[in-house]
Amino acid sequence: MTDQQPPNDIGRLYRSVSNEAAPTELNETILRRAARDARRPRGSFLGRWPALVATSVTAGACAVWLLGPMHSAPTDNAPEQTRAVEDFAAAAADGRDRIREIGDAASAQIPAGDPSAAQSLHCTPEQTATLVAWSACIAALRDQGRDTAASEEMQRFFSVHGVKAPVIE
Amino acid sequence: MNSAIADGSAARIKHKKSLSHCALETVPYAHRMTPLTTDSALMLRYRDGDVGAFDALYHRHNDALFRYLLRMTRNRAAAEDVYQEVWARLIKARRNYRRTAKFSTYLYRIAHNCFIDSLRRNRRYDGGAPDTALNVADAGPSPEHDAERAGMRKRLIAALNALPIEQRDVFLLHEEAGLGLEDIAHVTGAKRETVKSRLRYANRKLRAVLSAGDDTAARALDGDAQ
């Protein structure tokens, strides 16, 4: 099959006079775009299905956010649940040092002295207002050897939040 | 001449049916195309993240593609818009690129579809007066100092602008893209014999204009095309 037309004078003439070039700024724009696109990863599941993954993650997060409080709904009057959850997230971000710092402060507020009196001590409402402060208070009680009080506080923490207080080493 | 016009109308209808938008995720004729070419190899390398391969590929085709769109749109601003869109589509589609199609056919099919889409969106360069700057625009060193040659160029471009869009398309795909009849048929969605006929008409009209030696023939062609 002769796919190509025989050479013709008009075609030759046209090619000899048609010499416009693509604008330089467009060349630069397109090459930059191509380079930017090439840097993106390809072939992975995450690369090929970003929308699906994003949707799944968002749905999962929403489910946890909604079902978590329902599951751990306190039977008594819970101290500002929303604020506690926010603080817990903040504490996770800050790390254990921050929790230890709060624990030291909580420890200073727990009076030493008579062990029997100490056993009856519990974390103050101010300390139980947030997950971080409450956890630090429990840790401080344990550090001071007040195991009964620490266990009671841990039970109370569990009944309110549905999870155990994080252990602070 | 009448058959050419009728031929063009039929093709225009076919375009509307077959070219839904400026995309090429599916290339139905891919299995019939020639296999791997060097261009295709570059495109595959770019698909796998080699930016240098795209650079090389781009500089092989950029000017010819730009001229194709410039002549098709007859408007520099419109040509630049479509030109960017074509490359953006190509870059976006790189992940799905398979070496089943001859690259230039692949590229010009995108360009053709993008042009048709832009034509539908904006009729400013269809039937309107061509951008007059295009007749004198020139880039780089060339024998344009020769007055006779400059005049010939002006007549040729004017005559090309006056061709029916389907004939202009076929002529440019042949001369700028270097595509054969079969490939042009794939790009435009027309039958091979139709393409051959359009190319013959286009050549004949352009030759007539240049033989006339003045703009009279171009004006006559312009009237023909309406």
C-alpha cells in the first residue's frame, strides 16, 4: 500500500516558508509542568487511587470520632469530654516529656505525710478536667506509692473515657 | 468543488459524533498502528519518570505542532491556548501511555480533538477573519528578504487560511506532522479515500492560487469556502 502521497511542489513550498516556532514562554511552562508531574510517584495503589484512599481515611476518621464518644459515654457527669479529647490529642503531639511535666506539677499538689490520709486522696476536679492532667495525676499517685488511690483513679478514668489512662514511665 | 464541500459537511457531522472531547484515554485504532518508535520509547521513559526524555520528545514536535494549531485556529492566542491544552493532556495521560500507537499519530489525535473541542467552545476563529499578523509572522533567519518569496509566502498562507477546515486539516497533518493518509484517517476519523480526496483538493486549490500570482484566486477560494 502506498500510504504516502508522492512529493508535491506545494507541500515542499509550504514547508520552506512555514517556520514559526512555539513561543519560548510556552516551552518553559510546559517543560516545567512535565517535570513537576514526573516527580509524582506512579504505579502504587495510593498513587492511582488517591480519591478512594482519601475518602476511606476520612470515613474511618469520622466513624471513630462519632462512635468513640458513644462507646465511652459516661454514666455520670463527664468533665468536658470535648476539651479532654482535644487535650489528649495535644498531649500525644507534645510527647511524654510534657506529660511528665504535668505529672510533676500534679505530684506537688498531692499532700505527703500520713499514708492513710494519702490513700484517700484522689485527683482534684481540676486534674480530672483533662485527660493529660488526669493521667499525670494517676502517675504521680503511683510514683508516691499510693497504689490504691492510683487504681481507683484509673477505674474512674476508665468509666468516664472507656480507655485506660496512658502509663507514664 | 461541490463534492468537496459536501464531503466537508459530512465529515463535520462525523466529527461531532465521534469526537466527544479533547481526550484520548481510548484509542480504538491503536492495535492497527505501527509499534514502537523512538518517540514512543521516549514517551515510555517519561512515563517512568525520565524528565529528560520528555524534553527531547517535546523539542522534536513543539514547533510543528504549534504551526499546525496556528494554521487551524488562524488565531495566535487561540493556538497558544490549544497548544498548552494538548501538552497538558499528554502529560496527564502519560501514566496510561502504551506503545501501541505511533507517537506522532497519538499526539496529533490529541491536538485534533482539542482543536475540535475549542472550536465548539469558541467560534471566534471559525469563519471569522484570520489573524492578519499570521501572514507576516516569521521566526528565525530565513530568505524572507527576498520580496518575491515573501509575497509567495503571504499568498500561500492566505490561500491555506481560505481552505475549508477539513482540507486545511488534512493538508497540515500531511505537511506539518508528516503523517501518511492512513494515519491522517486515524487522527481525523475519516476514511482513507476521503482523506486522499481532501488532500488532492487542497493541493489543487493552493496551486491555483500560486499560479494566479495575485490575491484574486485566494479571494475566490475564500468565497468558495463559505
